[in-house]
Amino acid sequence: MPEHLIVLGGGYIGLEFGQMFRRFGSRVTIVHRGDQIVSREDGEVAGALQKALEAEEVEFLLEAETKKVVKGAGGEYVLTVQRPGGAVTVRGSALLVATGRAPNTPGLALDAAGVETDAGGYVKVNGRLETSVAGIWALGDCKGGPAFTHISYNDFQIVYANLIEGKNLTTDGRIVPYSVFTDPQLGGVGITEKEARKKGYRLKIGKIPMGWVARAIERDETAGMMKLVVDASNDRILGASILATEGGELVQILGTLMLADRPYTLLKGAIYIHPTLAEGLWTLMENVAPVD
């Protein structure tokens, strides 16, 4: 077990492995070049997750770009890191590079078959997951994100339906659920508030801390929050983030409502078992209000 693990990258893998090794007993420092971890998320959600990890003494260096790594005396890793205030040195006994992945498609000679790839090497596909060559399909991570196992499986379902069953399924408008398996889990579905604002939606937002949820209080697991992003024009859910002990489970309830294309108010009038974490959704719905 490393005495001091340095993790490059504040995304899913970096955070999950960072917390895991901290609980094993390692000192952990996460070095991330962005100004917030899990950069896709809204700021208050990412901030709440960082606060929960810092409570376990996981250390963070944000706005920190690693310029150089050398192996020092005794096998120590020495990183030169550029921060807004200048260069700093970070030393650790082990290094985990969690800065993303690149497809290994260059070794497939796809150009010889006429299959087009983008600048990053990902296979170009249309909504039906067909490549630029008739009869050649691509699914999973090789076609680009979202890079989740469950999305790769849904890709398979689409290809199978189109190729074998003669259907016309597509990834267009696909509602994507996901979870970061830290503790608390960060469960998400659909789009974030900042993405919705970029798309020009008029919004309603609901937010509550997990400290308002009776079951979370009883379990002494109040770290985190729930957030709901709603289209103000029709009360449909655009997306949600649930940072909670079972955030990945809870957010799928909201994902089901999105698939049904029903307004969030349907759950506002639902009966929830007491005491459950899902009961917190009622309080979340009660706190939905228009925002500028």
C-alpha cells in the first residue's frame, strides 16, 4: 500500500481510487488542472463532493498543471506543478495517472476500409451507430463518450435492434444516467444547470441538502445534496444530480420520469415510504422554483 498516493486528475477514476486508498490508510493528494473536480457538474455539486472527500483528509491541488514527473531517490515520484501563484513541487511514493483515455483505433487500419475517425481517433457514427461504410457499425468507447459500461450495453441494444430486428432505433436524444462511485455517490441524469443555460432554457431549480432527509439523518450520512433542473415552459425534468449515500440508485427514479415524458409535479404528489432516502424527493419537489 502506498504511503502517499498522488493522483493526476479529478474525474471519476481519480476520485474513486483516491478515496479508496485514503480509506486503506494512504495519504492521498489529487492534482487537477481545472478549477473544480468533476468539471462537467454544476459548481455547488462538485464543491459538496470535494468537501465530503476533504472531511476524510483527501488533499486537493486545483488549477494545478503537472509539467514534469521524475523518479527520485528511493523510488519517490517528484512532480513539478504549475499553479496560478507559481510552480510547486509535490512528492509521493506512488503515482496514479487518471487524466482520461484515448482510443487505440490507429492500430486497426480503419482508413484502409474507408471508416472515418475524428481528430481524437474515435470512430465516427450516426445516431443508428453506423460508420461511414455501409455494413460496418461501431459501439462502446471506440465511438467516443459517454464512456460508461451501461451506455456501451445500450449501444449494443440499438445495433441489435437495427441490424437483427429491422428497427430504427437511435442515440439521438438519449437520456444518460450515471454515477460516480465515491461515498457519497454522485448520481446524475440528463443535463446540468450550466448546460441547460447554454442551451437557452428558461429554468426552474430545486435544491436541498441531504441534512433535510430524515433517513439520511438517521443513518448519520447527511453529506451531499439533491438538485433538480426543470424546463419552466412545461415542467419536464431536464436533469438531476443527487450526491448521497445511494445517489446512483435515487437518480434513476427521476430518470424514469424523464423517459415517461411526465412533469416533475407527478412525483410531487406521490406517496413515499417513510423512512427512506427516496422520501427526500418530495422535499426536493417542494423546493422547485423559477430562477433568472
